[in-house]
Amino acid sequence: EGIGSRDLATTASLHLAEAELAAGETARARRRVEETLRGVDDLGLRPLMARGRYLQGLILKEEGNATGAQEKMAEVRRILDEMQQESGSAGLLQRADLRPLAKAAGLDRSS
């Protein structure tokens, strides 16, 4: 299994977890995100790591754990900051897949 197929499978799984969360299936979404993120850190798929941490934050918020949610958003912010510094592009956070995460993490200064 190559990184490309792992990237695609991870993206699909995170989208499914997001749909489960939207449908009120918080416990199922939590399990899916946790399972999906296992091994992703090792592959260096940072946009997906950020999205997974973002979803974990939303799940924790939904469960009433504001402190845990804030901690996850801080992780999202750290990952996005690192990505932006390495890219050298101020426009990185305007990407369609990263902008909602940047906004939730307090990095979107455009609005």
C-alpha cells in the first residue's frame, strides 16, 4: 500500500467521521478518527493530521469537553503553523482543505 492510497483512504475515512459527527453519531465518529489517525503521524501526512485533530476537537466540544477541544485546536494551530513556515507561503492557509481548520484554530485573519 503506497502513500497515495493511504492518503486517499485516510481522507475518505475522515470525511466519513465528519458525516457521522454531523448525524449525531459522536461515539462512532470518535472511534473512526482515532483508528484513522493511527499511523498517519508516521507517514507525515500533516494536512490529514491537522484535519483529524480538528475533528477530535469538534467531537470533544460536542461531548462538552471544552478544555480538550481547545487542546486539539492548539495542536491544529501548531501543525498549520509548521506547514506555513516550511512552505514559505502566506497563502497556504487559503487552500480549500485548510481554510476551515485555520479559521477554527484562530489563524484566519481575513474575516
